[in-house]
Amino acid sequence: MKIVDGKELRIAISGKSGCGNTTVSTMLAEKLGVNMINYTFRQMAAERGITLAQVIENAKTDDSYDRYVDTHQVELARKESCVLGSRLAIWMLKEADIKVYLYASDETRAGRVFNREGGDLEEIKRFTAMRDSEDSRRYKELYNIDNSNYQFADLIIDTGDKTPEMIVNLIIDYAVSKNFLEN
């Protein structure tokens, strides 16, 4: 697969934690030979030498955390063909050629986080619920975005019963059908 000659392609992929955003975005970008843009609170925490929980706590009272992550990603995405994978990609990158929303049940998402990071499953469920609530509050407050309203996305995919490969293929099939990609 390759992008149709003379065109650029920006694919925005969003979803809550544990839905497969990073995995799917990475695989899709690799398959298309474009950059994957995904700068997250997790990366910010690592760069600043603090925990993810500390970043989330700080972001409750300091808007600069969200604004930096969100605007930085969009600036990078506007430069070239790419896959932008982030919680707000489909809302923030308005000019995206394809907008994809991934979702899964709370149980599935917590299980994936547990498999990826280990720990206590019940604690992960509590942390994930807190994070979802806090994310939604901040997005509404900062950008007037309701991240439970994603019906405008071009593709809405339940990842609970699909492998990342299946999801990537669904996105590629859609891109081919819209004449963004060719063999």
C-alpha cells in the first residue's frame, strides 16, 4: 500500500486508554511508511522524571500540560503525511483525511493495561475510571470537547473482539475505498 501520488494523508486515531490507539497507530504508520505522532502524558512524565499519576494530578490545576501535548501533536501532524494517535486527535486535527475512533469495554481496557503494565487489576480499574473522568472534565473545560461524542468519525471500531492487525486492515480498506491509498 502507498499513498496516492501527489497526495498527503493524515489519519487521526482516538480512543480512551487501553483501546489500542498506540498499537494500531504504530502498526498503521509502519505499514504506510509515514510518521506516527503520539506524544502523551506518559512521555511527558518520563521526560520530566515524574510519574504518570503526578502528571495527571498536576494537569488538574495546570492547563499547560494538556495544551502543550495537544498543540504540539497537531503542529507535527500538519507538516506531513502521518498517523496521529491521541485521545483528542479526531477533534484537534480538524483537517485529518480519515478520523478513526477506537472503543472497548471498561473491562477489556483495564485488562489490556494490566497485561501491558502488570499490577493489581482492581487498582487499574479504579485508576482507569479516574483517568477517564479527569480527561473528560479537562477536555470539556479546555476545549469544549465532549469526548463521548465521536459519532462524526469516519470509522468507529470496537476493538474488544479484533486484533490490531484486523483494525489496521479495516482502516486501510477504508482509505483505499476513499482513493487515499493504492497498491
